[in-house]
Amino acid sequence: MKTVLLFTLLPFFYLHVSAQVDTTSYPKERAEIRQVLRNQKPGVTTDCSDMIAVGPRGDISFSRQQWLAVQQKEKLTFKSVRPVPGNEYIRIYEGNIAVVNLLIEVNLLVNGQDISIKVRRLEVYHKRLGNWCRVAGQGTQVDEGLFPPDAGKRPQ
């Protein structure tokens, strides 16, 4: 009897769990966030003044100014940042908070040397006075040999 009950309830549990991955609500806000992501380039500010950033070595900056100071100290200059299509996962909460996980191609200059890497980012955006700004971000360099970008299954 327990086995029959288990197999009867299991499909309902699966449907409930899979339905928690929401990739369709707030379509207008999703489009706005995608636009913010595509406009990332040197000189374009998407950060809130109170942004918190965690660097690749685990260092933490408690403001945009601190984050820029770390880049200057490390002699690091971003040349370009481009999202990899099909590798953006956006969750919108209450229309004014966005949690974004994305893969980006980054070209930078580090101490005079050109470097191109892929980075998996986790970012949090807040909509203030009609504009989105990043309040938190953390990036990890991707080892494509171990973790090919298309190896994961995209939630539906």
C-alpha cells in the first residue's frame, strides 16, 4: 500500500518542485534586465553606490568606489564584457529585484597584458526610481575543460 501511495504522490511532488523555477513572470522587467546586461561596457555605470562586490580571490568591496580602487591597485582595466547568449538565468521578485546568473566573455588588460576569459556571474539588481542598478555581484572564472558552458540543462 505504501508503494502505491508513494508512486501516486511522487508525480505531484515533481510537478510542484519543477514549477518553482520561474523563467517567464515579469516579462517587461526581464527585458529591461537583458538590456542592462547587453549595455555593459567600460564607462557605463550599472552599479548602485552601495554595491557589494566579491572579487575572484574572495576579496570584498563595500562600495563602487572600493571596487574601482581594487581594480586600479591590481592594474586591471576592463576592455569589454559580453553575455554569452543562452546562458542567462533571470529571476524577478516583486517587479523590483532581479537575481541574475550569467556567463560572460571578458576582455581585460591586467598589468599591461591582454587577457580573455569566461566568467560565471551572480548579480543582484534593484529597481530604484524606474532604473535598475546592481547592488551585489560575484564572478568566478570558468574552466571550460571541466565545465563546458552548454553542459548544463537550462530550466524551462
